[in-house]
Amino acid sequence: MTFVPRYYQNEAVQAVFDYWEEEPGHPLVDMATGTGKSGTLAMLIDRLLSGWAHLRVFVVTHVEELVEGNFKEYIGMCPFAPAGLFAASLGRRDARSQVLFGQLQTVHDKAAQIGHVDVLMIDEVHLVPSDGNTMYRKLIAALMAINPDMKIVGFTATPYRLDSGRLDEGDDRLFDRVVYTYSLAQGIEDGYLTRLTSKPSEVKYDMTGVHRLGGDFKKSDLAKATDKEELTRAAVNEIMAYANAENRKTAIIFCNGIDHATHVRDEIRAHGKTCEVLSGKTPKGERRKIIEDLKAGRLWGCTNDNVLSTGTNIPGVDLIADMAPTESCNRYVQRAGRGTRVVWPAGFDFNSATKEERKAAIERGPKPNCRYMNFAGNIERHGPVDCVTPKKPGSGQGEAPIKLCMQCEEICAAGARVCPNCGSEFEFEEKPKFTARPTDVAILATVAEEDWRRVTGRAFRHHAGKQGKKDSVKVTFMTGYTAINKWYAPEASGRARADSDRFWKSHGGLTPFPKNAMEWLERQGELSATAEIRVEPSGKYWNVCDYKPTSPQAANDNTPPPANDNRRNLEWELEDGIPF
């Protein structure tokens, strides 16, 4: 198919030149996985050579498939360009080509052979370490010694380091500024990416005793915490339940080391699915065959030790099981991004289609979404994948864990043995291998899907107004293990009051409507229970968008158990983002 530039690819290329008109630095282009970095890179090279015919460009990345893919993209756009490859794994060493595509492992010590370079482009640039004694940094230093005016352009879907902080921050930064961003949320909204979806996972690892090393969890500790027979069996049972119920056709499973990946593969095979293992030790020919089989649908799944997080283009992936906890938001986002590529319906011309037509085609196509299974707890650790915020070095590990005293409801430190308020002793239970409580955080914060949930409990509580605002009623809906809050303000005016009256009336409450929060609580027995609520993500939490009452029935008649059970709950107290 003829390459047709998308609007944001044109904007990205223009942004690089606009930046160079302002200052002679090193720009960084941030484009979500699957949005066409290879095409944008080729467009940038073409424009550079169109304006400066003798300019020399060197494109470097670390993965063989990316080197070959970037080269083919450029040759497809400019078939007679003076381009070459310098990659031992591809059997080419065209060191003197004007436009050279190189694999880091081959070219890192070949700067003298390559010679003068005007523009160095690095794909997947988040993998360039800050340490000067590394392949990337040695190559850059050697090329800079040959041409001190060489410019560096970076391309990445994750403009932050593997450990912490942004690529354009810090004294050792390689890039001066992110000049253009095209996000995952924009790609989904424009109909160029498939949306991700995630539901609570029953299996969650106990991370007690897992230490940190080099900015991430220590791999040997992770293996002890995650590579256990009962955990693996429970997780794979859950994977298979979703895979079979939703007819998921191609799966990638991220694991902790080769042994863990092997055990997960064996358990998947026991369910009758074809599955292979990929690692850094997999021979090149075998690696190619596994990836080709995944792409062609001959293989259902592939377990791996993080080798498929970057540099792989397998559009059919519609199930990602993340079983590898990581402190690196970079790794988390890259993994989730493996599932956002689109599989278009046969015969659909997405180049000439409108945004709405593309989105409709995705929904009716063979891959309307990709399920991300959050066994590793990485959504809670980093937030929804479309709005992660990388930690700055030395910023700590977040809020201290807490617990609630069941006698006086004092909030105490998780490790406390005695309540400092009432003196009650805490009972310590042996921790289970995995929690019975599922995780429930949205994988996408800015791209909502319709999500109706059955309400298993409901509580009304008085909430004092803040900064002169009216008091309100805080309604907590329990949906399984998750507490979701909504506020109604019967004393307010305008839309807030209308929302309050609407909820009251729809649940069978009598008129006149309550005039204030205290009257609401006094008359709550008039209301029937809430059967379901529709929610959408709001950061790490959920907003209530709609509700379905049950048939009118007193909520506190204790038969069945009351919907308005006013027991206090720690989560209800802490999730207090009231809008009034």
C-alpha cells in the first residue's frame, strides 16, 4: 500500500525543523507505540536530504527487526535513495552509505569506520543509558569527536528513563526538549490505535521481601515471589477463562525470567493452547520463526522475559498478561503498547476514511480492543497507561501503607501492633500466596468504555461542606471489592440540586425532596436499592455516570440485608475527592 502521511506525522517533522530554527540542540519526538515512528523517521530523512543533498544521516537502534523495518520503510518511500545497512545479524556492513541504518551491537565501536555524520537518529531512545561507559554513549561520544556539530534526534513512545525521570531532564540528559507529542489517547481518539481494556484480576503477588536493585525490583526476589506452582496455575486459569470467553486470538505474556516464562508456557499448553518462550538466549532463527508464527496466527501465545516490550510489531495481539511487577513506568507503558496496533476489516481503506469511520471499523473488526491483565499490579503502581507520571530520582516509593483499628477506627501505620488511640492489639494473619481481593484500576484514564457494574452494597453518609460550600450526602456504592463514591447536594442549586433530586426520585423517594443532607439521611429508608451503576475511569479511581435502581423497596428493612449499611470503611474515608 502506498505510504500516505498522517497529519501528526507531518506535524512531528515540522516541529523538528521549527525547533532547529530556534536553537541548534537535540530534539526528541514522543509518539505512541503503533502510530508510525518508522514512517515519521523516513519523512524526516527525506526532507533533510531534499534541502541539503550532501547531508549524512545515521539511524541506530538495538533490535534487528527495528533496523530492518526502518530501512524498508525509508526505501519504500525513497526507492532510489543512497541507503545501506550496517547490521551483522542482517549480513550487511554498508559503512559508507549516505543514509545508514545500523544495529547498535554491530556499530557501537565502528565510529572511525563510519566517519562523519551530520544527523544521528536513535529509535527507541529511552534505552540509551545515562552511564557514559555503555555502547550507545561510547558511539555518540566517538561520533561527536569526529563532528562536534552533529545533531541527535530521538524517537520514543516513552520519553522517560528506564529507572526514573524524563529524558529531557537532568545534568546528563541527551536531549534538550520534547518538540512533539502524539499520545496513546490521541491515537485511540483519532482511530489509529485499538483501545486497551482491563478488569480486576483475582491473582496478585505478595511483594513482601522483594528488594530493589538498579531502579527496579531485584529479579531473584521477583522470581521467588511470582514463580510458584499454585500462583502460575491460578493466573493461567484466569487467563484462559478470559481468552475462551472473549475469543482472544493472540497473547503475549510478560514473565520474570526464563524459568517463570517456561512454567507459564507449560501451564498454557496444558489448557490446549499453542505457546512458546522467547528470551535473550533464544537463537536468532528460532526468534524470527516464533514472531512470524504469532503474526500469522499459527501460534496462540508467547511468554517472554521482557524481550517483546519494544521493537516488535505484532498487530494481532489482543491479550496481554503482565505477570512481571516493575518499578519502571517505561517498561509498563511499552508492554501495554504491544496491544494497541489495529487489525482493519478486510478491504477497509483507512487512509481515506474519517476519524469516525476508522473508529467504527475498529469496533466491527477482528480486534475491537486488547485486554491487559494486571497480575503484576503495575496499573496501581504507575497509573493508567495514557497518563503515567514517572518518578523523579529520590522521590521515594509513594504513600506509607496504613490500616484501620476495628475498635475505634483510628488510622494506624501498617506495621503497628497496638492502636495508639485505644490500645487495642492488632491480630496478624499469615499473608496468602495471592490476594483474594482483586485489583481494580483503569488501564486507560482518558478513553472510556461503557462499564456497568452490579452494586452489592450502598451507604449514605453526611459530608460537611468545604470552604463555604453546602453540606452534601456522600454515597458509597460497593461493586464487589471496590468502593466507588458519588456526592449529592440537596441544598445546592442548578445542576447539582437537579442531580440530587433525580437520584431521589428515581429510587422511589417521596416528595417534597429533602431540603438538606441531614433530612436526606433521616429519610433514606424511602429509597429502593441501586441495582447497577455505570462508571468511567478518573485517574486511579472511578466516576459514577449513571445508575439503575431496583424496584421500589425500603433499603433498610434488613430483609434482604440493607443496601444502606452505614458501617465505616477505610477506602470510603480515603477516597474523598468531593467536587462540592
